[in-house]
Amino acid sequence: MARWEAGTRERLQRAALDLFAARGYDGVTVAEIAAGAGTTERTFFRHFADKREVLFRGPDDFELAFVGAVAAAPDGDPLALALAGLAGGATYFHEDRRPWSRARQRVIDAHPALQERELLKLSALAAALTRALTERGVAPVPAALAAESAVTVFHTAFAVWIAEDEARPFVEVQAAVLAELHALLAAGRG
């Protein structure tokens, strides 16, 4: 069985997602995931703490795409900095991720504990963005409002992007969602 081959992590993720889709999250064991990837349980646990983490890999990379963009952005108001974070986050969602993201979301939508984990991931992203904004000198309340708004735009855009009939790139979807938010805010001021 393969142990330290390149791509082991990705093979484990693919095997897990295929098994979850076919038999449900609760109907799959770590041993079955490892066997499906042509490796051992021990190798599985070198890459993931548990089977749930197969679906939530890379939170550091995910957050870094947003937070790194905030840190690298030119000086600006809190919203401009948060929008820089959104633009950075959009680079994480290449077209080749869409099929995986769609399948992953179907598994999450079918399991309440996974839905909770997904919400925790979004909450952690908002907290990371808030910290990044405060590190740029933004006061805590505007930082939190800008970060939470950015995460809301991202989450909404992601849901649209993974819809079965959606074909636009993530960047375009996110821009359209942001335009909707601007329109709602403008209407509220009118």
C-alpha cells in the first residue's frame, strides 16, 4: 500500500468524498477511506485528525488567502481593506475546485454536525479578518463590521458559485453579490 507518495492527502480526500456521497458521512469509516485511497489508516491519521477534517482541510491556506490580502493592501478605510481580503480569498476558488466544492457541500448539507463545523470555519475567518484589520489600525467595531460583511458576501457568493446551473468564475459571482449588498445599503439610505 502507498504510504508517502505525493498526492496521498488528495487521494484520501477524493476517496472520502466519493464514499460519503455514496453511503453518507456516518456510513463510512476511516479504514474504508484509507482502503479507497490505497493506503493505511495510519497514513490517514498522518494527514487528518479524523474523517471530518477531510472535508475541512486547509483552513490555514483558506484564511491566509483573505488575511494576506488585507495585510498587503494599500492603506484605506475598513471596507476597502475588507474588500481587498475578499479579492484575495477569491483567488482560492479556481474553476477546478468547483466540482469538489459542490460535492463537498452536498455532504455537509446532509449532516447537521458538518453544517456546524462549516459555520465555525466561517466564524474563524471573520475573527481572522477582524484581527487583520485591527492590526492595520482599524478600530475594533468597524473592523468587526467590515470583516463580518466580507464573510457574508463570501458565503453568499460561494453558495451561488456551487449551484448546479452556475458557470461564472468565482470572482464574477462575488462581484455580483457585492453589488447586491451595495444596492441594498443604498436603498436603505434613500
